[in-house]
Amino acid sequence: MSKATGMTSREKILAGIVVAALLIVGGIFTIGRVTASFDDKKDELVQLEGTIGKQETAIKRGNKAERQIAGWRERSLPDAPMRARSLYLDWLRRRAVDVKLDGVKMDTPSLNREGDAYVRHGFGLGARGTLQQLIQFLYDFYSVDQLHRITRLTAKPINNSKQLNIKIGIEAIAIPGAPDREALPEPERSDRLARKDVQEYVQTIMNRSLFSPANQPPKVEFVATQRANPNKEFRVSIPAKDPESDGLSFELEGDVPEGLRLDDRGDVIWTPSDDNLREEEYVVPYRVTDKGWPPKSVTGSLKIAVVVARAETPEDPGFDPATLATVSGITRSSLGPVVWINIKTEGKVLRLRAGDALSVGTIQGKVSKVVVGDKFAQFELSDGRVINVSLGRSLVGSGSTDLGGI
């Protein structure tokens, strides 16, 4: 009977080591496969997230573009070409009229299609105006949120004038699908411009004197002391002129006598009272400002002495030539009765018929009728009187009969 053999403890240890090694190797292989699988899934997830991100970005861009296009349609001219031209021409003309440009002319509009994207309308405007008017026009143009722009602008000085010859080329866009409108927007203060007040642009540009020499101040001539009488209206003009013929404005400065005023034409008007009688002269300070740019001013003063009016001396009427003018003849002619008037001071004889004018000294009027049978002539005078003068008598004095008013 054979004896059973068993594993020794050494063999058991070796066997355990081998089994453990196999388990470790197998575990490592399995873990590697699982890890590789997880990495692949992770890469796929990253790629999927990237694709989703790109699609979301594309959607956002599309939505933004759609909103932008919708905004452009609101600012666009109407889709219909004829309606677009009519609306914009009317709007452009009103802008020129509002700033008071002269000789406004509109060029024939043009039209260019840029594929299916939009239509470009071209407009042209010609006019005459000052630099300040041009600045106001440009301010109004750019303050409107409209799809338009100025493509050409020329402004040439006109000889011996402050006006410019202005020519402006404009493009305005119409986008397909743009709605019709009753009218285009009116200019208003807008955040679209760097400065909200047009006067800031006017001052900045006009102060540079781009098209003309620097503005010269008005000139005031010397005036001697003026005399005014109590309780009688006094009026005198400030003798001011502007070298460039700009308009002038006048204003009083400092203290002036009560009731004294200055009108827009530069006339000082005052009715002093008896209380204003005094030895000292009144000094009336004033300022004159021109309407050039920048405005220039000059100051001056007017001296007024209030004095009692001198008694008026009766005016000597002098010699009246009509006293030596006589009716020297009354005759008939083929054209009717004729009165002959001998003006001795001039050595001439007038032959007049009814309706003819008469002017001799104080006798001013016309012949109303000539009566041959009774030998007299009748005259209607300019003061309303009617006189009859007989043959051989003078036009005034005992030789004439005053019949009073007509």
C-alpha cells in the first residue's frame, strides 16, 4: 500500500504566490480595459459638449442677427421703391426748409439693388446758406436714427456774401420686408451724437472762421450832446454800423433816467418831465452787438441835456408871387374856354383850360371852370377852398372871391 504524498508548506506558499500574481495581473488588465473605456466615453462626452456649445452659439448668433435685422427694418425706408423715394424726398426738403436754406433744389433720385440684401437709394440736395445753417442741417440729419448717410458734401463761399454754395450727396437704405410708414422721424436730441446741444457744435466750428475773415465789431460814430424838452417826446438814433453789414442788436446798460427806453432799431425814446430839468447832462450807456460769428460788441454813451424849449418866433411868410399874378385874358378856343394868367414875377403867361393844374406862390390847385360871358375863372385850391377871379384881377387879395370849401 502506497503512501499518499501531500504538498509541503513550501509548495503551498509558492502556489499562493502564483495565484496571487495571476489575480493581480488579471486585475490590472481588467482595470486597464475599464479605464480605457471610461476615457473613451469621456472624450465622446467632451466632443458632444463642444458640438452642443457650437450649436448654442450659432443659435444665439442667429437670434441676435434676426433682432438686428428687425431693428434695421424699423430704421429702413419702406420696401416699395416709389414710396421710399417720396417719403425721403419730403423729409429731406423739410430739413432744408426748417434751417431756412435758400434756393433748395433736389436731384433726381437713383436706385441700386445689392442682390436680395437691400436697396440703396441715392439723393442729392443743392442750396445756399450760411455755415451756421449748414451745421444745423447736419445736426438734424444725424440726430435721426435712420439708415442713411452723407456720401458727399461741398460748401464753397459765395463772393461778397456770408452764404455758401452747398451740395450734398446722400444714401438711404431700404431692406426687404421693411414696413410702410406715414412719415420719417423728426429730428430730436439724441444720444447718437457726442454733444446733445447743437450750439456746442456751432461754437466749436464757427470760432475757427473757416470761410471768412474774423468778424469785426460794430462801429459807433460820435454824437454831440442832444437836447430834450420837458413833457415833449425826445427821439434819437444810436449811429451804429457794422463793417460786414450784419444785423445789430441794442441794449441799455447801467442806470438810465426813468421812462427812457431803447427800441429794436436803436432809437432812444424819452419824454422827460419838469423834474428832469437840471444843469448836468444825463449819460445813457448802451451796448451794440452784431449778428456775426462770434458776435462782437461795442459800448458807447449818449449825453442828453434837458432844457426849457425856446419860444418860437413866428415865421415870416415872405413875398407871395400870387399877388402879382393876374387874369389877363379869357378867350375861346377850338378846345374850349381859356384863361390867361400873367405871372409878372417870372415874366410869363399861362394859358389854362378847365382841369389844368395851377401853381403860383400860395395858389396851389387847378382850374375848375372858365366863364367867357361873365369874364371870370374859378379855381379849386389844394386846401379845399374855391375862388373866383375876374378878368384883370390878381389871384389873391381884393381881386379874388373866396367861396369857401367845396
